[in-house]
Amino acid sequence: MTRGHWIAAAFVAFFLSPATTALAQEVTPPDSMAFEEAAPPDSTAVEGATTPDSTATNPATLDLSPKEEPASETAPEPPDEERLDRDRFEWGVGVVDGYFDWVGTFAYRRFLREGGPFQQHVMIEVAGAKKDYLGEGAVSLLYLFRPLKTVGRPGWRVRPLLEFGGAGHLVIQVADIAGFSDTGFHTKVYGKMHAFAGVEAMITHRWGLLVRGRFTMPADRPLDYAQAAIFLR
């Protein structure tokens, strides 16, 4: 055998020897199972980590209820009912234009409705007067219109009184005839148009004072008067 043949045989024997095979088996190749057996990331650590609050962006948990507006410093205007005299009694004394020097009055006023630029009231008034031998009494039913602008607000302590309307009157006159024991009666029913102008002032929440004049058309009766009265609401 030539020298080259010996060298080739030596290399073959070296690689086929048991020592070389054992050395090759000790080298650990890349093992794919090593990646599979590696510990996965700790899921509990991920769960325990601070994350954005999912409820903050969950539409089901959003508060869509309307927010309450802060209370206004200016109190709203109260409804009309709070500034009305639903019922009212009036006691007064007046100076009449005619034969009598004075007249006493008692009236009951009732609010009916509010429509357009007016409030509408009905009033029943009883009046009486006497001078010398003649006395006179009257029962009156008045339907009155009062402009809303003169009614004012609940806080007004003083307010103007302007109203007008029609009225029906039942008048009874009683005369003591001198020298006779008889008493003469005279009764008459008539209708008039009246206008009232004056001022109302509240003394307390329920009691007030009014001063007004009554103007009658046509003015041929002695029951037209300038009156001062106390009223109870």
C-alpha cells in the first residue's frame, strides 16, 4: 500500500472508532422540545399587573343619566295662582256723592278666571246709608275686569287698583214720614257701568288696606263714593 492509502485508512478508522461516536452523541443538538418545556410567562403576574380599567371604556357601564343643573340663584317666577286673591272679604266706609254723607259697605269678591290681558272677578256688595229721616240700602252684583299689569307680583306690598265692569243694583229706600206712623218704601232695580281706581297695601300676608274711588256711568245715583276699606284674603 502506498503512503496515501495508509493516511486514508487512518482517517476512516478514526471516525469509525467507538470514542468518536460517543463524543458525537454527547454534543446536544438544538432540541425543539426545550422550547416547549420552557416555563411560559407567569399568567398570574400578568393578571396582577396594573392595566387600564376596562370599565372606564365599557359602554355598558357609562353613566349616561342627565346631570342636574346647579340651582339658579334667581328664583323662578311663581305661578299666577300665588299672586291671586281667590277669595276676599272687604269692609269699608265711603263718602258718597249725593244726598247721603257716608255709606258703609261689605263685599265678597271671587276670582273667576284669567284670560287675555285681564283677570275677571265677580263681587257681591251690600251697602247702607242713612241721613235724617231717609235710609237707603243696596245689594249689588259686579262683574269686573282687572288688567294683569296692575296685579303685580307676590312681593309687592303696594299695588295699584284699576278695574272696570258692569253691575246690577237693587236699591231700597226707607223714609220716616214726619207726623205719620207709617214708613215709606221705595225699591228700584237698575244696571250701571263702573270703574274703580285706587291703591291696595298689604298689612300682613292676609290683611290689607285699600283706598279707591268708584265712578259710575251714567252718574245719577247717590251710591258713587270714595271709599277706604280693610280686606281679608
